[in-house]
Amino acid sequence: MQLRHDQLAAHLQKCGGTLKPVYTLHGDEALLVQEAGDAIRAAARAAGHTERQVHTVSGAHFDWSSLLGAASEMSLFGDRQFIDIRIPSGKPGKDGSQALQQYCDTAAGNDAVVTLITLPRLDKTQMSSAWFTALDGIGVTLRCDPIERSQLPVWIAQRLAAQGQQVEAGEAGQRTLAFFADRVEGNLLAAHQEIVKLGLLHPPGTLTIEQIEEAVVDVARFNVFKLSEAVLSGQLHRTLRMIDGLQAEGEAPVLVHWALADDILGLYRARQALDGGKPLPMVLREQRVWGPRERLFERILPKARLGTLARLVANASIVDGIVKGLRHPQWPEDPWDALRRLAQQLSRTVAPPARV
């Protein structure tokens, strides 16, 4: 059974003292994984699972037989057991796959043991594997994905509400939450710490924009994949802020250029294929465009002009030379300034129409 992170508390409350035999957490968002694991451990302790064992699967020589034995052993003191299995690689291997399936068979009839399995983010192949299917079939799987930028203001508001605080009502509050989200984007653990800090600095009640501006430190963290999403959405201010952040974090200009150029070439080739008579779904499959990027391409391509995209391709070629040390008389000498200009050109080209 698969649950969202925000459904876990209700599930544990509904279960009462009878938890599922296996809980599987997977994802790269450390804060959400930690909080979900803590909630499951606390519920298990409350249900009498006070004897805890921790097994970390590292390398190809893990003794799976010891884990299988632990699940079938009775506690020396008659206590219920809680077994914590951590697989940092997300790849149990052939022996581990068989052991996990066997483990599920054993756990199915043993209500004296609750097991928590923690994994990193899994790909589609791993989530379709026999061992993961067995874990999902016997218990609960919880995917802990990062909070996207569009969801971050709501997440911040919920966390503030949990400690008795809120922002001002209406548009002023929305601007405050947007400011807060800009300061902590891509760094959820730090976002949590900033929210806790506000709870220590100010009593329950309404927080003003001035209080939040004074207290919240700029701890945003960015990557080139999120940069692609921002620039294709036409979010110029966010795009430039991301480039500033990537430069400050020491990211290589050539990698940032790769992200921008990949989007430009993808749009150009897709527009060429559309002009050649191919339907949009086929074009996107051929260009290997999927996920959030697919939705952005679907919005951009129908109105994009091949000549405009061709000029962006030529400019991307110029910037490729600049980030590798070549000068161009009509472009900035500094690679980061050249990347900002290229990003501005792409962002303005693909920006959605302004609302009237």
C-alpha cells in the first residue's frame, strides 16, 4: 500500500496498536525521510515494540541470513521487536532481493515484529522489482520526494500553523510566503530550521513580512535541472536568481550552459519535426522529453517560431565558446554574464502570454 508523506500521521493514528508488518521509506528528501521514520518508530514504541535492531546493508557481503534470523527470533524478554533496515545504495543485489522476499513471507505471520526499511530515491525499474513489490504488498511504502517550488509556500504555511503562527491574510501574506520560499528553495532541512527559529523568536500569532525578512536567512540551494524548469516556465527573476546561486555555490559554467543549450536544441529540433508534419506526441517521444519538461514543451512549441529558435541555437554556440575561454565581440567576456544573457533570451522567448 502506497501513501503520501502527508497521509502517514492519519494512517498511524488509525492503526492504533496494530501496525503493518513492514514500512518502506524511499526518497532523497532527508527531512521528510527522517520525520517519517521518527513517526513510525514512535508509533512502534507506543505499540510495545521496544526491542530495536538496526541493520545497515553496505557492500555485497552483507549477511542476509542474520537478518532473516532476527525476524524469526523471539525476544529474550518477551518484548515486541522493531527491526530497522537501511539500504543506502537502494540496490540489495540478487541475494538481497531473494532475502527480502523471504523476509516478507516470514513477517506476514509475525505480529511481534515491525520492520522499517529506508532506501534512497528509486527509479522505475527498482520500483517494479520483485523485492520492492513484495515490500509494498505486505506493508506500507512511502515516497519522500522534494517539495517543489510551487508547493513550498503552502508547506511553509502548514509548518507555521503547526507551531501556532501564520502570515498576514490576503495578498500581503502570499507575498510573504513567496519571499520565504525564495529564501529556502531546494533546502528543505534549512527551511524547517528557519521555521523553528521563527517559533523561538516570536510568540504564536501573525508574523509580518518585516519579521520574516529580518529572521529568515537565504539558504536556497539550486541545481541545473531546476534551472531548466524555471527558464522554460519564463520565470526570469527566478532564473537569474538560480544562476546567481549556482555561481555562488561554485558550479561549473559549462554545466549551466549544457542545461540551457539542451533546452534550446530540444525546442529547435522539436519545432523542425513539427514543421515536417509529425504530431506533437511523437515529436516529444523522439526527443526524449517527459515529466515536467514535457508539459512545458507542449505549451511552448505550438507558438514557437523556427527562426527565433535558430537564433537561440546560434547564441548558445557563441556562449559555448565563451565558457571555454573564447571571446566574442558582441557578448560579455565573463562566462556567467554570458549565461545570464542567454538565459534571459530563452526565458523571454518561451514566457507565457501576460494576463490582461
